[in-house]
Amino acid sequence: MPDTDSMPDTDSSAEEDVEKSLLEARVKALETDLRQKKEIILAQHTKLEAFFESSIDALVQMDFDGHITGWNQQAAKIFGWSADEILDQRIEDTIIPVRYRAAHRKGMKRYLETGEASVLNTLIEIHALHRNGHEFPVEMSLSVLDSPDVQEFNAYIRDISERKHAETVIWNQANFDSLTSLPNRNLFLQKLEHEIRSCDRSNQSLALMYLDLDRFKDVNDSLGHEMGDLLLIEIANRLQKVVREIDTVSRLSGDEFTIILGNIDDQLAVQPICQELLDALAQPFQLDNEKVFLTASIGVTFYPQDSKDIESLQRNADQAMYAAKAEGSNRFNFFTPELQQRALRKRKMIGDLRKAINEEQFEIYYQPIIDLHQDKVTKAEALLRWHHPESGLVSPAVFIPIAEETGLISEIGSWVFYKAIEKASQWRERYNPDFQISINTSPTQWIDEAAAMSQWFAQLDELGISGQAVSVEITEGLLMDARDKITNRLLDFREAEIQIAIDDFGTGYSSLSYLKQFDIDYLKIDQSFIRNLDYEQNDLALCEAIIVMAKKLGIKVIAEGVETENQNRLLKEFGCDFGQGYLYSRPVPAPEFEILLDEWDQKEESGSTQVTA
């Protein structure tokens, strides 16, 4: 029987082989798993590094000692440092401006001691320092990694220089006048509100001035808008030189400026400043080859004496400015309660005027114009009257300027024209085929409301009336206006056969060349000259000279304001063509005027030439 103790242990050897194989397989598996994890980590690292480098924000990493540990390409781009140059340098020595460095050190110390930092995980705007030394605005978000393995700050930084520049441009456009660079209405109101609060704290006053240029529109139209812009720039410069640095000059609109004078202890001290402003603008302006003379009107109001409300202050200054302009321009005026009452009355009248148009409260009176050669009524002047339901008959001298200012003159003027040509048509058919009605016009209608006047020709065609049935009266000043649109409008009236009369001749500055250029039909000698014919030799000589001159130019003459038989006789002796005045008749409503025409017809038939009022 064999010896079992000396035989090999095959089972034990097999087990060892199996264990060895299993161990080798396990090692291979672990190696594979480790390799795969390394590959994953490497891929993630590569991906993170790609993200790090491709970020549109600068990514700056810093350890707790303040040294830069991470720096991507965008950081290099906006700060000017490469990663090789800046890594391991202290952040406060490189990209933090000097003025922020103390606050940076203080914040770092507080975080390391307490773990608190107000700037963490918030978006803040601050300035950073470029390598070349200039500061620029950035937007920054700061986070922290604080673990046993990693201790660092991560700052995501974006250069916002372009955005800030765009915001500045937009803000300037919203707050400054693009032409003069003065504060505009928006910034003016902000500064006025600021100055008012300052006055409340200091118990001082401020003066608000409204300054409006006199007849700037005429200068602008005659020289062109480019020259007008140069003029406005120079005006802005002169105004700023007069006032103090603490004062504010603003441009509200085309030729309207405001001035805020702060820290006013004595209201009387404002008067010399106003005069200095007027004197500065009264000096000639040299614009290229043109020398321009200009004046201004200034209205002044005080806070808190006149009002404590911004809107009221503006209204007060505006009222005072218009009062200065009404007094002859080139002057200043302080706001008073009387101005306020006058403005209230004016606003009421504007409202009443609009109502009067809608309710046809107007009526046309007619004053005869006598042919002095034939002692016959051949013309009439249409004169507007307003029957106010509360105030009674309102003088045109009161409401016409307001109608001109508000633009209501256009609608009123067209209404007068239409009513007058209706009567002209009737009276030409009934009394005299050559009868003519004269209609007053305002310079405003010719300058600003010319489009409405163009409808007059259509109204004549609609009624089948010749343009010779009507004449329009204009001022001497309008005749001197060189603007093309006025010249063209006058020629349009001439083509429509509507005759032109110069009203109040002798009181303005007419040029004889203009009388011929526009083929003027009538000169109306102002009644101030006629009134003194009986005893004033100079007026006598002047009237005779006007009549002789007009005849040489082929222009007929109408004498206004004839009140005495002697005036009537002298005018006939001088060869005057027509007379108008109380000697013949006051202005009367249409029905009474028809009675007057009947009476004159009867006188003509009877051969009587006696003139009666």
C-alpha cells in the first residue's frame, strides 16, 4: 500500500493557482478602472481648462495670501499682463487701483478672521487697474473655495468700458443740449429742484430767469439755420461768462434760455446781473462775414418769495419775460402779483376766444371808404367786433394780439374773409359792380399761417367772385420782410387779382423799391397825420408829399381818420383818391351799412355832395 504522506498535495496547488489568477484579474481590473478614472479626470480637466480659457469673462484666482494663482486669456486681454508675468504676484500690487488697496486689505483680514465678506457672491461695479496704469470700469463677481484641499478666491471680471461709455452718451443726450452743450429742460428741472432744497437748508433765495431772444426767428430765417446755430452757440458762451460757476445756464428750446442764480441774499443784487446779461448780448456778433445785432428780454422770479412750486416758478418767470418783451424788448422785468392776474385774465380770454369762434360771437362792422373824386362810396373796410356774452363789446386791440399769439388768428381771419366776400358779392350785384371790401391781415397770418390763407382763393372760386372784389391790408414791416414765402404769397395774391394796401403808411420804414417790386395798389395814410392837417404844417406837407409820390408810382392813396370838413377839403386839393373816417361814417353792422349805401345813392341821384356823419 502506497505511502500517502510522501505523495504531492494537488488540491492545495490548484487552489493557489486559482487565487493567483483571481488576484491578477483583480489587479488588471483595478488598473483598468484607475486608467479610466485618470482619463475621465484628464478629460474633465481639459474641459475645465478649455472653459477657463474660453470664458468671455476674465477669471482671476487668488490664494488666501493674496497671490494670483489663476489667470485666463481674457484676463491677459483686459489687464495687459500675460499669465507667465503675473502668476504668483500679489493682486493688490497689480490690478487693484491704489485708492482701493486699503479697503482690499481690510476686507481680506476680516474674512480670514471671521469668514465674513460683503462682496462675496454679489455682482459689483468697480474700477480695475491696467498694466499701463489707466483705470477702467469692470463688473465683478467674487466667490471663495475654503476646504482642507483648496483655499482660493475666484473672481469673474468683465470690462464694461464700452457699456459705460454708451450710458454716458445716452445720459448726455438726455440731459444736455446737443448744440450748445448747456443743460437741457430735463437737467434744468433737476438742478432747479436741487437748488430749491439747498435754499430750504440755508434759508436763502434763488432767482430763476427766463431769457428769450428778440426777433431771433427773423435773424434765423434771413441768414439761414447754420448761421442761426452759430449764433446760439455764441450766445450760450456769453451767458456763461456773465454768471458765476455755481449758477446754471440752460437752453430749453430754440431761442429760450433759463438761468438759475443760487445763494441770493438780496433781490436787488440780481438787477445788475440782468443788465450785464442784456449788455453782453447787445454787443454785435461776428458770424463769418456777417455782423449780427441782437437783443433779449428777461423775466425774473424768486424762490421762495414768489412761489414754492416749480411749475409756478416757471410760469412766473415766463410771464415776467413776456411783460418785458411787451414793454419794448431789450429789458428785464421782475414777476409781480399783477402779472399773475394779467396772465389769468389772458388765459380766460384765450378760452373765451375759442368759445367765441365756435359760437360765432363775432360780427363784422363796415366803414365806408369814399371816392373823393366822385363823392361816392366805392369801398368799405371790414372791421371785426366781438360781442362777449359777459363783457360786452371787446376791442380788437385787446383780443387780436392774443389771437395772434395763440394761432387763433388763422381761423378768425379766414372766417372774416369768407363773410366779407359774401357781402362783397351781394353789394357788387346790388349797388356797384366794382365795389370792394378791404380786409385787415396780421403779419402772423403771412408768416406762420400762410397755408390757411391759400384757401381764400378757393373760396373766391367757390362763390364765383372776382379777386378784385377784395383787397388785403398789410403792414409796412411785412413788406420789408425778405423771406421767400412772404414774397411768394404776395405774388399769389397778385395773380388772384386781389389788391394789396399798405396800412398805417408813414409810421414804419417802407422802401420805395418794395412798393414797386410788389405792385402795391393802395397806401393808407395813417390817421395820426390826417388828424393834424388843420394846424400842423409838417403833417400837411408830409401828406401832400405822400400823395404826390404815390401818384408818380401809380399807387392810389386812402386817407384814414378823416373827421372834419377842412381835412376833407385839403385832401381833395392834394389829389387824394379816397377818404375814410368818422366824417363819413363810423363802422356799422352790415344792415346799417346797406342803409348808408342807399342814402349815398339817393344823394348821388339828387346831385347833393354834402358830407354828413
